[in-house]
Amino acid sequence: MSPEGPSGSGVTEGWIDGVRRVLSPNCDARPAREVSVIVIHGISLPEGHFGSDYVAHLFTNQLDTARVSFADLDGVRVSSHLLLRRDGEIVQFVGFDERAWHAGASTYQGRERCNDFAIGIELEGTDRTPYRDEQYVALVRVCKLLMSAYDIDARDIVGHADIAPGRKTDPGPAFDWKRLKESL
């Protein structure tokens, strides 16, 4: 695949052309327009449950937190730029030129508040459930696109655990970093 992205598309005004958009209100202006790191996350709601719209509902403040399994998420306001579903579908929630609320308290190369300069990519999965081939294909396509559009080096693609050690563990030991890096 070319670095232009999925189906030959590119990034137009911070959005990947041709992917599904579900707009999240959980974002704001970046303090500077700089984007210099990609953060890989893992998510499933409830833990280990795949294929539902619960993650999209979380990112759009529509999650029914009355459910026992979601009670601890009541009032949480988070988002990510992208979600890569188990079947490889790419869903974009926040434009790359905006600050998505995905990293929380975080530090990368001595710089705090990674949301200010990072793009967050959520993979539907868990720390210990192997991610699917379709997700790696989509992730490589997206990373190549973002690396080209924002001049990001492959060394600046990191996990949530790398920028929030001790607080976060994702994308976890099931994520194949070697496969990703060799594909870039």
C-alpha cells in the first residue's frame, strides 16, 4: 500500500479520506499544531468483549454507565483519534489537528502531556488477546499515512504503557511490536 493511506486516500484537513467518522466531543485545540508521536492503545468494553459499539459510545459520551460493568466509567470523558476494529475497519473520532483525550498523565522523551503532540490509535483488543492480522494491516497503512503526513519517525510510535508506565499496560504483551516495526 502506498503511504497515501487506505484505498489511495490521504489526510485532508486532519481527517483520513474514506474512513468512517464518528465525531467525539472529547477533544480540544492543540496548544501547538505539532504532531510528533503516535501512541498505540488497546481497548475493549467490557474487557474482552469485541464487536459492539460500546467503545464508540464511550468516546461520544453515550455509554450507558448504569450497566454494572461500566459503572466505573461514569463521568469519564475520553477519546482517541482512531479505533481499529478487530476486522480492520478504521473509525476516526477526532481530527489529527485537534487534541484527543487518550493519553492522560503521560511523558514522552521528557515532554509531559502527550495529548498535546500525539495521535492516539486504539486497537480493539486486550493486553493478552492476540490482535488480528486485519488490525496489523490497517495499523501499518495508517502509520505510513501519518508518518508521511506529519513527518513522524517510526521510532516515535510507542505504546500507552511507554508514556504512562506503572499506570497503563496497553497495548500489552499480545501486541507484536516486531511485526509492526518490520512492516514500516
